[in-house]
Amino acid sequence: MKILLIGSTARADCIAEAIIKSKTKPELYAIMPSMNPGVKQKAKELIAHSVTDFSFIINYAKKIKPDFAVLGPDDPIAMGLANELEKIGVPSFGPKKEVAKIESSKSFARELMKKHSIEGLPKFRVFSDSEGMKDFASSLEQIVIKPDGLTGGKGVKVQGDHFDSIEQGLSYADSLLAKGKVVIEEKLEGEEFSLQSFCDGKTVLDCIPVQDHKRAFEGDLGPNCGGMGSYSCENHLLPFLKEKDLKQAHKITEQVALALKKETGTEFKGILYGGFILTKKGVKLIEYNARFGDPEVMNVLPLMKSDFVEVCKAVIEGKLNEISLEFEQKASVCKYVVPEGYPLNAVKNQFIEFKETKAKHFFGAIDEKNGHYLMTGSRAMAFVGIGENLEKAEKISQNAVNQVKGKVFFRKDIGTRELIEKRVNHMKTLLW
């Protein structure tokens, strides 16, 4: 079997590991923006090329004739790479353009849920111009401003975090209107969690819930970034989540999958990943992604007992109902090492050194030159500790990042008891 991986960042390195671990022993071919050292080691061939150059990708696929493709990043998914690959007879684990709009258009996602009466919606409105924006924003206690399209996890601005007053928020919204629609919605108070689900258009099977850390600095301070790390727990819940909360999130995703088919006539095949928040009024949907999360994928695939390639095939063939999705009863903590100055003014072309430890490591924005590793300016390496409980997993991850040398930094607090207790207490104050 041959599999073509379209990837970027450490997420691709993690997916590559899951592919080559399969009992089907597939040959892995990959296209990424750079020569990722981890994927290079795992693949029969890695091509460094733009993942949005569809003509190049299609020609390469014609040459190697893969059984299917695995699509990692948001941009090629949103632009319709699955559609183009299907035209040459290559199916994809990754959705077509029509249903990938659940991520690429925040207005589409909100209006789809409203039209199909799906629970979990905050108060929101979509604006194509500034008319009525001030009145609607003023009717809410606090607001969130969302650009309609893809922003790499960095375009959403929240009152109290990124701006102080409604007037400042509206000024940001005005600046976005030149590029397209803007979504204004109520600010939700609670604790966020990620639920990544395999979906074949009919059946939805959930991975372990994960909590990501979007802020660059410890104590959840600093600018938003792609994610500085994440954790999952051995009981496959999170310290502030109950089973009923997960069931509510699952139901929302299941209904969204069915609504996508009704609305577009196309089945969603891939990962439908909900960014949820637990509030005093239950689980609400912040946004959907149409692919694995980064770093969240690194908390789930290393713990997955089911054969990843077999699950991908079941998704593509619409036979997910025949699969049992199983994960080890262990905790995981992922910590990203990033260049100094990240995310706003990251140093580039700086060397990084690391040691082999008990933690798994995945390469991100790294180039290899003459046996040395150079950081290219974004999240460089992810270190994942896996243990019987969260405390042990965190120690393994922290020990690994402590031994990295170079102009780097990382968040020490991810997965620690202190930060998790802070989040549990935050939830208690809301619910009690």
C-alpha cells in the first residue's frame, strides 16, 4: 500500500509515525513546505514543495499512484485538494472543499448550526458591512470578533484579552470588513477543550478530549499563537469535564456532520474537530476545524491502539461504523519548544540541539543542514510525555524540554497541577 501525506509542522511528523506503525506496512510518500527531518526519516520519499501548488501535487500523485492521501494542513483542504485528487482516482482522508467550509468560513459554520437547530450556539450575527454592528455588539455583555476565513488560529480577538472596550472591538471589526464578512458573537465564559472526531459523513468516533494552550506565555498570558502545548488524561476525560459534557459535544458534532450532508450533498470524510467550551449553560461550540489539531493530534495518535491506516480506510469507504476506536489508558503532555521572539518576532536560522529522552519528539519548523538542526521561525519541536497519570506525563515532557539547547523558550506550566487546579477552580466558580 502507498500513502501520500500532505503536511506541515510537527502534526505531519506525528501523523507519519501513526501511518508507518500500521500493520499494513504502507510505503509513505510526503509533500511538505520543507525537509522535515522526522518525516524524511519515516517516508520512502519526502518532497519539499508548496502544499497549495495543486498541479505539482496532482502530477506527483499520478507518478506514485497512492492508494489514498492524508491531508494535514487547513489551506490545501479549504482550497479543495481532496476534490482535485478525486478527479485522478485518488481518495483522501480529508474533506472536500464543499464541507471543509465548516472551518474555512466561520459564518457558514454558525449559520449551518442555526438553520439546522443544532445546540451549542452562542448569540451571534454575521456582518458584510458595518450597518447594525454597534447595536448588536452593545446588546452583549462582552464580545468576540472573528474574521470569516482562515487565520492560522491568530485572527480571533476577544474582549478582555485582546481589547478592552466594545468600541475597540468594533474598530477591529471595521478593519476586517475590507477582506470579507465578520462574525460578532457573545464572549463565552468557561473552560475550552478540543474533541477531534473521525467522521465518514454518517458515523462519528471521538478521540480523547484534549486541552490546548493558545497563549504564548506562562499563566495564559501573551499573544495567541498556534498552540504552545496540550494535555490529555488517563481516564479520557479532563479534570473539569464529566461524561455528560463529552456526550453533549459528541451529539453536536454528529448533528453537524449530518447537516453538512443535507446542506451540500457531500459527506465529510476526515477529522471533524470541535473547539468546545464548557460554560454554566452547558457545552458551547467555539469553532470547527476540518483536520487534526496541532498540537492536539500529538496527544491522541501516540495513544491510539487502533490501526490508524485501517481507520482512515474505513472513513474513506464509509465503513466507520465497523471500526472500534481504542486508546491506551494513559495521560499525555505535549510541550512545544519555540524560537525566542515567537510568535510576533521569532528569530530564524538558529541552531537547536536536543537529547533523546523518554519523551516522544516531533519536528516542526526545522531544517536539517549538514547534520545540524536549524529553526525556521515557527514552532520548532514538540515533546510528548506519556505516563500512567498526568503528573508522570508532565515530568517526562518537562525533562525533555529542559535539555534543549538554543535560542528557545517553552511553557513550563502546561500539564502542571497548579495550572490545572486554576482551571478547575475557574469552572467551580462558574457552576457553583
